[in-house]
Amino acid sequence: MVDARRERAAHGMKAGDEEAKAFWGEELGRLAAVEDGLCFGRLDMRDGRRIYVGRLGLFRDGQDEPLLVDWRAAAARPFYTATMAKADGVRRRRRITTRGRTVTAVDDELLDRDAASDSELVGEAALMAALTADRTGRMHDIVTTLQAEQDAIVRDDYAGVLVVQGGPGTGKTAVALHRLAYLLYTRAHLRTRGVLVIGPSRVFLDYIGQVLPGLGEQAVVTATIAGLYPGVQVNGTGPAEDKGRADMADKIAAVVRSRVRVPEESLKVHFEQQVLRLESDDCRRAVAAARRTGLPHNQARLVCHQHVVELLAQGLVNGMENVVLTETGESLDGGSADGRLSAADLRALAAAGVVLDPDQDDGPRRLADEIDPAQLRAALLADPGVAEVLDDLWPALTAAEVVAEMLPAGEWTAADIPLLDEASALIGEFDGTTYGHVVVDEAQELSAMAWRMLMRRCPTKSMTVVGDLAQTSDLAGAVSWGDMLRPHVSDRWRLAELTVNYRTPTEIMDAAADLFAAHHADRRPPRSVRSAGEEPWRLECRPAELLDVVAGLAAQHTRGQLAIIAKAHHREITAALSLPTPADVTAPVVVLTPGEAKGLEFDAVLIVDPAGILAGPLGHNDLYVAMTRATQQLGIVHPGPPPAELARIHQIRMSHARHTCLPAARPDRM
């Protein structure tokens, strides 16, 4: 079917028809992206119908009945929600696994009311196969294994901000991306308004990069917060808590307003060797008129300058109102003492478009009638002396100089980007690029200023926000969803929760239980649905041995992906293993900080120096993130005694460590 569509697409393109080429080129790309696993399910209905479910909808030529039903269509929903207790007319559900165009596995479920008790997980065999498969460094879509709890959020039509709170392994990122694909399917206008996906890092965005194309959606912009403000090199580091507070917006606004300076006394303005007078009250009225427009600083500046120039021009005209010239250029009333206009008068008149012709014999004429007001205003604006006065009154600004005035520092940090964006919006540099819907992943990390930055880019306030308050690692981040969102959307937000952990095995969640309970006694971790059969372990070594031990464990790694997560020793480990910077998340072994590992998953995780991770301001959350990235095996290497929260994890001896192979280590008890 896909090949047939390609042939028709190629045949339909006409030479020189660029619009048709672009359309069909996009269509071919969409079809190519979904070809792997195009059809993944079948519903055998009790009324005898068969419904095939796939990544997009396909029809036979000339027929109304679909050959393949798009997974987002209402007819496909029972594929995800039907259970024995509530079959929704389904007799049998079949999951089809393919490699290319070859069927490699079929998983059938009979949904018979007379059968055994209901199962909480829909399609356990297919789900477990997906969960236990080796990681590749790229997130896969979960379109074939969506569970009812996840599907309800994917198909939620709420028009405001939908917050998806979910602990490790609950699939919140995948759910958010599938919801975006669903909204693009049901809300056609989003395709023209554009959609944006915000992630915590480029590593993360690369990791999720294949999910939406695999669901038939390619026209999506992905970015980090820093990436939304191009042209700034982020090289500095430093605390972000103070810079992220909401009151920074008021401080930036105060800096911008302070740059408008109304003189306390009248000003002398030099124009073509004449001296004009500008009163303080006139300046104050010009500034007030400009501010009433509500325009950004640099646009309002032009309004203020126009008001002042109008006053100066009117003053010039008023001075010439009673001057009458003879046919030979003498003034009958006004002018210089000898009855002629001075050289300065003549230059000012020339700038105003008045050229006196001594041969003109039309009789007496009024000087003011000769002046072109528009040319006079233009001449005043172009005059260096006038421009200097105007710029002193209301100068042009750049976002960089506004923020630099507040933060006298060197290199820009990531926390400075929302401040630059705020200043940009106030002075009129903001480019106005907006989107119809925004997905925000790891949203608990965003500061109040970062939320202001995002809200400017989504005027409709239509968002899917996903995160976990127990994983916040930034002091400027969220402790409450309501506190972050209400200033922007009032009550137009709703909370949905994911409670089932599909990724992290029970053994690892049990190992993280003491850490979680010590710092989040008021919260409940997600419930893990599977066991990996591998107990987490820890290994104590001397500080001088740390790099050698880590390198030795990494060298023994043979299957799946291993992530080495460290904070203080991140660079040394990367260098010792000769790994690239930035990290390649598709490599068999990757070294990451806890922040870089956020949102990712690996077959095995080796945490290095957990005490060093805990030393950070929210280090307990960082360590919780690191401990919950693995789908199979977790190991911990600690120089010196272990942190109290990890003391109950099984310890292995150094002699056993030499024979330990991640992710299949079986630790011995001490």
C-alpha cells in the first residue's frame, strides 16, 4: 500500500509545480516514517467486523471503509481500553509485531466475559516484550502498548493547560508526544498555527526525535528554553534561583523605564546654528503620550520623538508666522536688524524646504506659508544636535544591555535566557513567533521567568505539561504546579496523574525507597509492574581507585546500553573512557550528569559517587533521577562509606566487582 501511494505521488507531480512537489514530498516523508510497523493491531468485533489499527489511516481507492484505521480514530480506541470486564464489543484483540514487512510475532487476547478475572494491563505480553527489549539510545513510541491510564490522557481534549504528573517510568514523555499527535489529528488548525516541544536538553530532544515522525507527524518544532532565544552563546555557569524568580520581571521593567529621563529644566536644542528651547513639561507630556500607547520601549520611543519634533517644528513655524518677505527677500516684519534674514535663518529655511529666489517678483508673501511641515520634521529628526537630545530623553535599547545592567557579569548562563527574552519583549525585539500548542517536558525544572517566556509563545495557553515534582533539581523550579501556572492561566489548568511505573523494575524502586521516603514523605512513588530478577548493588572503593574501578566495570559491559551517571567526576570519567562530548546517547556506553540523564532510560546504570550528587542543593532529587533510569540493572560505586539512604542496598566486594558484568550482575551479600 505504501509503495502504491509512492507511485501515485510520483505520477501526480508535474514539472515546475513546486507547490505539488512540496506537498507530495512531505507526504512521502510521512509515509516513509511510518512504514516500519505500519499495521500493528487487529480488533475482531463481536458483530463480525475486523478493524485493522495502524500508525495512520489508509483507504482503498473508491471505497469508504478504511483499509487501516488511524490509531487516533475513535474506532481504534478499544484497542487500548478494552478489558475482559469492559470489552467494548471486542471479542479478540491481536497485536502484530513486524520487522519491515515481515510479521515476527502475534499476540492474541480473548476478551470473553466468561473468562478469568480482568487484567489491569492491556496486552501484557506485548508490553513486557517492549519493556525488556534492549535500549538503543532513541525513544520508541508506545502506540502499540498504550495502557488505559495513558490512553485517557492521550485522548484528553482539554483546551487549557493539561499537567501530567508522573513518577519515573510512567511514560509521561511518550504520553505527551502521543497526545500531541492526537491533537494534530483532531484539531486541524494546529497544523497551520504550529506546535512546539520543549525539552531539558538537546541530548533529550535527540532521544525523542523519532517518536512523532513514527506517529505520522513531522511538522513539529523542538527546542530547549535556551534555543528559543537564538544568537546568544551560553558558556557561563552559576546559581539560577535568584534569576528565576517572578519579581525579576518587575526589576527588568524598572531598568527599562529608568532609561527614559525627563529633564528637570528646559533644554537648548541646536538646529542649523539656531538655538531652540524645549521645556521640561513638554518632554514630560511627550513621554506620557508615548507610554499611553502601550507599545514596547523602542516603538514607543519613536512616538515620543515624534511628539518632541512636532513641538520643535511648531516653535520654528511660530517664529516665522509674522515674517513677510518682499519680492527681493527682505523681511517687512521680523528677521535681522538690517531687514534681511540671517544665514542661520536661511539654512533653517532650506532644511524646511524653503528656497528664496531673489528673482521672484510675485510681491510680498508670508514666510510660514513657504515651509513644508513634513520636510521640516524630517530635517529636525535627521539633525545630529536634535538626535542627541532625543536619545538622551528616550534612548533605543537592546535586551543584552538591559540585562547586563542588572547582572554585571561575564558570560551568559542558561538562567539569563528568560531574562533576555523578558527584556526583548519589553523593548520590542521579540520576534513574535508563536504556536498553537506547546508540549513542555521535565516541566518541574522551569523557573517562573521561563514560564513567562513560554506563555508569550502560546497566546491560546493550550499546553501539555509533563513532569514530576519529586525530580526537581533546580532551586528555581516548581514545588507546586498551581503556584507556577495560576499567574498565567488562572484556573484554566487541570492535573492528570500517571501512577504505574512500566520501566523501572521493583528491585530498583525498592532500592530507591529509603531515598524517596527521606525527602518526599508526603508523596507516593509510582507502582512498578514488573521484576527484572536483578538486585541492585553497591561497591565501596578508595577515592584514588575510583576512575580505574569505573573504567573496569565499563569495559566488562557487553549487552544493551550502559549509562554512567556522575556529577563531580563527570569530565574525568568521560576522558578516561575516551568518550565524546557532548554525549552520544546511541553509544553502548554513555557518561551523563543527573540533569542530562533526566527523561532518558538505559538497560543498565552505574552511579558514581552518590555522595557527590547528594551534595547539590536538591541533590536527593538528582540521585533519585539517576537511580530510576535503568530498565534492568543498577550498580553504585562510592568512594568511602555510602550515604545513609543507600546503606541497605546490597554491597559487593572488590574481588567480585572484577567479574561483574553489567547489566547482569548478581551481587553477593557481605
